[in-house]
Amino acid sequence: MNRWRLLACVAVLAAACVPQAWAAPPADAADSLKTLVEVSADRLAMAHQVALSKWDSGGAVEDGGREAVVIMSAVSQGEGLGLERIWVASVFRAQIEANKLVQYSLMADWARAGAAPDHAPVDLVRDVRPQLDIIQKTMMAALPGVAPMRTRKTCRAEVAAAVNDYLYRRQLPAGTLDAIALDRAMAGVCGG
């Protein structure tokens, strides 16, 4: 099995587990951060499916309209949780940018190879977006627990340690596309 087919299979399996894996809300700030990192990684796994869908349809990676809908939805949900609009927007903007980083990289690899990996058709609206909606709900549930740490001087170190812990537990090298994208996805947590 080639590398891309394996990645696509892993992404599909990870996405299939999302509803069960994130049913319980996190207990404290450390658990909230751990959950946010893990769900962000799951969201990035979905980027592989998004890239396949866009490759097949000839669609562009950039979709400003959809990005605005996702951010505004998160901001609206965040207001209901007492979270600051600018911070929630920053968190989700970073998630979207990380997702696009993965998409651009995969699509460039496939263009150089002359084809995407063999895969079943992926319907972005029917197959992927409902899973992304579940992931967003779980992220939103974790954000209130993470919010107090965002202004601490130690925030960046805490986020880096949580990402490092995730990579260690998954035995993922830090220099891989998915690891770099996860660092980018978490960049919106501190500040705001």
C-alpha cells in the first residue's frame, strides 16, 4: 500500500471515530488543552479527505466564503459560552490555515506525481462537512477550559508541550507535514 493510500485510510478511520472519541467534555485546563490538540489533529486528518475531494472536482483550496461561515459559526457558538469573539475567530482562523497547509502540500505532491492516490470518491458536503461539524462542537466544548491560559506568559510553552506530548504518544516525528500543520493549527490559542 503506498504512502498516500495509507494516509487516506488513516484519515477515514480517524474521522469515523470522532463522534465516540470526544463525547465527554474536558475536566480542567490541561485536559481541555489536550482535547483541543487531539481534536485539532483529527480536523487535520480530515484535510486529507478535503484535498482528495478538491483534487477530484478541480476545486480551489481557498474558499473564503466557506471559511467565513465556519469562523462566524464558531464565534456565534463561542458567544453562547461567554468567549471573546476575536479569540474564537483567531483559534478557528489558525485551524483553517493549517488545514489549507495540508491541502496545498498534498495537492502539490499529487501534481508532481501526476495523480492522487487511489481512493473512493469523497463528497465534501455529504461526507466531510458533517464530520467537521462534530469536530467543531468538540473544539467549542474544550475552548472554555483553555481560555484562561491564553494570556499567561507560559501559554506558548504549554501549547508546545501539549503538541509535543501528542506527537510523542502517536510516535509522529516533529518535522512531518501533519506535525507542522498541528503547530500551525494551535497558533491561535495564545493571545487574542
